[in-house]
Amino acid sequence: NNKFKGRDFLTLLDYSTEEISYLLQLAKELKAKQKAGKTYQPLLGKVLGMIFEKSSTRTRVSFETGIYQLGGTGLFLSTNDIQLGRGETISDTAKVLSGYLDGIMIRTYHQSDIEELASHATIPIINGLSDDFHPCQVLADLQTIEEVKGTLAGLKLAFVGDGNNMANSLMIGAAKMGMNFSIASPKQYLPQASIVEKAKQIAQDTGSIIEVTTDPIAAVKSADVIYTDVWASMGQEEEQAKRLKEFASYQVNQQLLDHAKSDYIFMHCLPAHRGEEVAADIIDGVHSVVFQEAENRLHAQKALMVALMAD
Ligand code: CP
Ligand code: NVA
């Protein structure tokens, strides 16, 4: 599908509802192929560079495995090892790597650095997480919700916790797909007003309801999907103790979930902290789909790479 070829994937804001649906359909097909043991190598000979300035288990392994399964190769590029980490400019790095690679996945702090890389590169740039967004995770999350619930539009997704990169991307993803989205955070940790505003604008076209509150019970009320994430993200390690106190009443536990729909599913991008943002009996309980969700990173990103990088 040449509507995708060569494009970047920096946030879900740049993709229409139809385009996201197309990627989800492709992810479903690629998952079925993989499960049937079929070889499918539309990226034969292609190389994906994977720049990491932060740690990763899922993103690194799912991208590297995914490109390999599609016939290509992934290169793990830690900023501890490449010259970018010693001060070589983003624009020089972008121009040099564009001469070798067929695509770059980057995980870093500032969304603006990813945008700068994209503006100087001539190959697709994929956001593998920034402080503001984690769109690849949300593709996998939407795939998972559709698998379990059979649909997206009209469902209610409740996010309880920090108004962070996951909250931002889920809010945009939900709005794009016509899902209702409700977030509960302590006042000083609500998502950025500018991103809430964007989600509300999108929601006007898709019919979603976007709700922002400090009350976890209000957020999870009649929700189909309950989502949480760590209280201190990568780069916020020194705030851990302070946040533990401030988020104490935002734990996803049975008492809170009594207010959700009885057939709710529990989701978390992982890594998780049991006993902090989620009680162990919930993340390890029968409503939890976190490992199906983690596996779908592989399938969703394979779809993304095929769409952006295949000839
Ligand atoms: N969910 C996620 O992105 O996990 P990693 O940090 O392990 O890549
Ligand atoms: N919010 C978390 C997500 C990790 C996948 C972080 O940024 O560390």
C-alpha cells in the first residue's frame, strides 16, 4: 500500500482512522501467517537501525525479531556506543544513517529530537518511545483490544495513573478509533492540556468522549478496558519516592475495579511494579491480557515496518 511507503511514524496524530485500521488489519494478517508457520519476507535485505537512549526489553526484542522474520536485519545502536552520545549532531547522524539503512526506530527523551531526526533523514523514522508518546505500544494495544472485544468504537478505555507518554498516546489512539477515553490522575500529573485538546478535536469527528478527572472511580465507571502504567517513567527515577506517596490512592486493585464492567480487561504496557500502580492479583488475574498485549508488539510493528519500508 503506497500511501504508507517512506512515511515516518512519530505519533498517531499523523495517521487517519482509516490508516490505523489498515495497520491493525495487516497486523492481524501477519500474526495469522506467523502462527501458521508461513515464511513472509517482503523486507528481504532491508536493515532497520534501532537507536536506544533508554532501556528496553519489549521494543528492542520485538523490532529486532520482527525485521528478521520479514527477511531483514536489525542493528541495535545504543547511544552509549554511537557518536550521537558524544555530541555528533542529530542532523549529521540522520544524513549518514540514511545512506546505509532502510529505516530507523528511535527511543529517546525529547519528542523534538525524534522530529529533528525525521526532518533530516530520507528514510522512515519510527518513534520507539519518547517522554511524550509511545505510538507503537498503542498500535499493539488496539490490536489486543480488538482481538479480545471484537471491536474498538464505542468501548470505554480508562487510564488510571500518570498522565505520561502512554496516557497521551492512548488518548490519541482512542479518539482516532472512536473509543471513549477517561483518565484519572492526581491534579499535578494530568496529561498536558495541549494533547487533551488535540484528542478532543479528533473526538468531534469520531464521536468519542474524552474525559479528564482526578477521581479514579469516575474514570473506571463502566469501563471495558482498564489501563495503567508506572508512576515514575524512565528518566524520573529520582522522583520515585515522592510519586509513590502522591499516587498512593490511584492503585488499580479489586476495590477500584468493582466499578468497572464485570467483563473488563486489564492492560499495562509493562514493565510493571506489582503493589504500586497495580495489585498483583489483578495483573496476574483472569482479566489481565498483558502478555497477549506484549506479544502483539511484534505483530503490530511488523505491520508498521511492512507498510513504511516494503518496496
Ligand atoms: N512496553 C515497552 O515499551 O517495553 P520496553 O521498555 O521493554 O521496550
Ligand atoms: N511510561 C513508561 C513506559 C515504558 C514502556 C516510561 O516511559 O518509562
